[in-house]
Amino acid sequence: MSKELLGVSALGLMIVGEFCAIYSEVVTARLAQVMCFAGLCLLGAYWLGYRAVGDIWVVTVVSVTSLLLLEPVVIWGLFQEFPGRGALIGFCLGALGMLATVLL
């Protein structure tokens, strides 16, 4: 498997895993099956990401930033509530941080 395909697969698994984890945390703690699935996706994403990139710090930054980017989307989808000014600024800075990590 090429490194590009590993990286894309890792990113996809990370997004699915983070989404499921956030959803199960926000909606209810009774969704143990969703959280187990999220954990498996995240384990696979970290493994594939490390194999593709070779640097665990880049994989960790992508994971944390995907959490930062996905959580507002999930919360808006469930509660139709927009973030305040401070949260929106933090959201934008987090996205810039991820771009700097991946591109630099």
C-alpha cells in the first residue's frame, strides 16, 4: 500500500472514530457500542497514520485537530447552536494549526 493511501485511510478512520466518540459522548453515555467502534477506528487510524507518516506527533496533531473541527459540527447537528465569538476564534486557530503541522 502506498504512503498516500495509508495517510488518506488513516485520516478517514480518524474522522469516523472522532465523530462516533463525540456523538456518543454528547448524546448519551449509554452508547457503549458506538464508543467501542470509535475506539477501534481511532486505533486503526493511529496505526495507519504512523506507518504512513513515521511521526507520531503529526498523527496526534491531526487527531486533536479533527476533534476540534468535528465537535462543533456534531453539536450544531444535534442542538442547532452556533459557537460564540471566542469558540469560533479558537476553531479557526485550530484549523490553522493543523494546516501548519501538515504543510510545514
